[in-house]
Amino acid sequence: MAKYKRILLKLSGESLQGKQGYGLDPEVLASYAAQIRTVAEAGVQIGIVIGGGNIFRGMTGVGKGFDRVRGDQMGMLATVINSLALQSAIENAGGRACVLTSIPMGPVGAGIYSKFRALELMREGYVVIIGGGTGNPFFTTDTASALRGVEIEADVLLKGTRVDGVYTADPEKDPAAVKYDRITFAEVIEKRLKVMDLTAFTMCMENRLPIIVFDMDTPGNLERVLAEEGALAEVGTLVHN
Ligand code: UDP
């Protein structure tokens, strides 16, 4: 398990809604929490960034009378709701977790995010969930996860999705698509594959932060991804320099 000492896990907001189509599914939260707790107990330091797409995305409001900046602020608040929900789920699973926010929010969470506060809490054994994205409009939580991953000097950025890796084409549309076990940043660009949005992808590439794309919805996969090299090929794709 100790292949990675410190990880940044990115979870999409949409995945938290499960089959409901909106909001938070307690079963998904419990499944994620159990996996996160197992990995934390094995001694891996974990930072988490969650999206807000199950509640609100800034772009959704554009065209419906919302100003983009205000819509993005609503989206960032949605990520805080998800962060608090995951914190509760981890605590219910018997783990220790806290939420730091990218914007000051008073008694909500354990304070404002800084690299040093996050690392201090990780050393104390907490899973640190960073809510509020980057704190700025016009960014995504993919970019927030890349930024925080680089900042906290994570060994790897884990992007949990419903697809189990990077494919030659979209596997949900093209049945002939083949999964890569590993691929370089340069190949992803050359083949125009989609791993994360460009801002996030560039951030990782320039700072040599490897990305693992994997399916977090299969229980036990988080542990498998972090285990020995062979298992990764089965459950995800490694993007590296
Ligand atoms: N957001 C933002 N700045 C950030 C991160 C997120 O403005 O740094 C807003 C943006 O409106 C985004 C929403 O929060 O649409 C939710 O995040 P995201 O779409 O990344 O969530 P996901 O798709 O992962 O559920």
C-alpha cells in the first residue's frame, strides 16, 4: 500500500448523486468513506477535492439569468456542501476528517485552507477535504484538485470517475475503444484525449504531478490503485511525464 505517501483525490460532485439524478446518495457517500478510511488507516496522507455538479454548476446558470461569477460562487458553495457530507460519512465510518475552505466561512469547517494547515492536519491523522474549489470563478474543481495536489506536494492526483481509465475513444460511445494502462502527458495531447480540462491537465504536466484516472464506484478500487503496480493496469490509467 505504501507506494504513495501522500495523495490528492478528486471526486466529482455528480458521482455523489448516485442513481438519484440530484443531490447526495448516502450509499455512495458510505462506499467512498469506507474506501477512504481503509487507505488512511494504511498510513497514506489524503487530501480530497470534491466537485459540485450534483447541486450547481456556474455554466448551468448562464442563459437563465444568472451572472457567471455569481453562478460560479454558487457552484463553489455546492462543493462545500459536498465536502461537509463526505466529512460526516468518513466520521460515521470511524475515520477522522476535516474540511478546510478556500474562502473564509467562519464556523463552517476547520478554517481557511493553506498548504501548511493542510499538511499539519494530515500529520495529525486527518483526511483533509478542501472545499470551495480554488476560491475563484471561471475555474473547475479539476483545476482546484491539480492546484492543491501540486501545493501539498502529493505524489499523485487520483481522479475518481465512473470510467475506469483513459481510452482510445469514449468507451460510452465507441465499443471498440481500448483502455491505456499508462500514457504520457505528451501522448494525451497528441492524440487529443480527454483526461481533465486543459487548465488542470497543464498544471499537472508542468509540475510533474502524475494523474491516475480510475473507477471509484467499484468498492475496493481506491485501495487497489494504490497497491502494487500490476493492479493499477486493471483498475485505472496512469498519466505520467
Ligand atoms: N467552481 C468555481 N471555481 C473553482 C471550482 C469550482 O467557480 O475553483 C464552480 C463552477 O461553477 C463549477 C462548480 O463550482 O461548475 C462545480 O464544480 P465542478 O463543475 O468542477 O464540479 P464537478 O463537475 O466535478 O461535479
